Amino acid sequence: MKKVVFFLCFFLMPLLLSAQEVEKTLFKGYDTALVIYNRSSGAMVNHNPSLSARRLSPCSTFKIYNTLFGLELGLINGADAQWYKWDGVHRFLDDWNKDLTLREAFRVSAVPAYQILARQIGVDRMQDYIDQINYGTRDLSAGIDIFWLNPSDKTPLIISADEQVALLNKLLDGQLPFSETNIAILRDIMQVTKTEKGILYGKTGSGMSPDGKWSLGWFVGFLEHRSTTYVFACNITGGEKPSGKEARTIVENIFKLHDLL
């Protein structure tokens, strides 16, 4: 795979914009790791290789694989079947305070639902799946229901943007231990935007610092544009309140700028 440092070369961005101007406009002052892989040509864009190789907590992007584990084990019965039964505890997001289907839980990134799922999967089966797919550092020692959540006082599971892209490529190639049926369910619930130009699939993730401030944002997924699929991973730190929402905005704006979405 050919690595291209300046993503301008990859998309043939209008020459009126320099790389520095694009970064300043679209990256909003964040320290941004951005990797985009063209599955048709094999070309790879890597905006900042040092940041793309940096391992960070996956936060809620891990729900991509936690979902697949649950489907494979029969703990989830489909995208729209009733799944999460609210326990009556009021949490800070209203969307979590009700019963949810898988589609709904994935969309609102319902941490309580996925914590229950992780406990149902259990340490041994979770570790086995993590090892099979070779996910990041494969470290679950922080605890079965928090290891992906950037716990401040424990060693979390961590993964890089480079690794996220490589893993998604294997998933789309059918090289991971998941059935076509369950991958199709995942694709369905991952769809976030559809236009005449393309279909965007993804999952955001957000992390907080020990003082309760947003400190990390992820957006991971793939874009189908005509006959070409682009797999991507973006994470942001620094700047003003980095979050998954901000990372998603950056990725969407880049694809829109290049008339892909």
C-alpha cells in the first residue's frame, strides 16, 4: 500500500488550497490523525504518520467489534429486535434512559447497554475474540466492562488509527471470524449518511480527561462512492473540546470537499 503524506495528492484537491490552509480550515486546531485507504487502488493517505501510529483508547469505536461478538454468540438477535432493557437508573444522556434496540443503542452509543453485553460475553470469550482479530494491545486488564472507555486510573485497551484502518479492511475482506449475516447487520446499523454521491458508514468515540473534559475524539468507518470504497480512521486531541462529533465533522467535510459525499 502506497503511503501518501499529503492527502491533497490523493483526492486532487483544487490547487487554490495549500495543505496548510486545508489543515487550518478543516482540522480546527486539533492534533489530527487521519488515515484514508482506497480499496480499489490500494493508495493510502496518511495526514500525520506519527499521530496515526499513536495508540489511544478506542472509546465507543470498540462497539463495532463488541456488536459483532454479541451477534456471533447469539446475545443479540438482530438490528431492530428489542435488546437493552433500561434498568431505571437515570444517566446523563436521556437517550440512554429507555429500552433500546441494537440499532438505537449503536446510534446513541449507549454505554450501559454495551457494558452489559461485555459482562455477558465474559473475560475469557472477550479475550479470545480480541486475540483472534488482534485488536490493538489486546489488554482487558482494566476490567471487562470498562477496558475500552479510557479509564484514568487503569491501563486501557489502546489502538492506533493505522490499526483501525487495517482491521476494517480485514473485516470488509471477510478475513475476520464473523459470519456474512452478522457483518451485514453491522453495516446496516453503521450507516450514518446517504447522499446521491455516496454512503457513509461509521462509529464515533469520545473520551474524557480525569477532570471531566472532552479530550479525545474518534470517527472510524468507510465510505462507498460509486464503485470505490474508502476505509478511514480519524482521531483528534488537543484544541477545543475534541470529541467524536468533531472528528466526524472533519471526515465528512473532507469527503464533501472532494465531491465524494
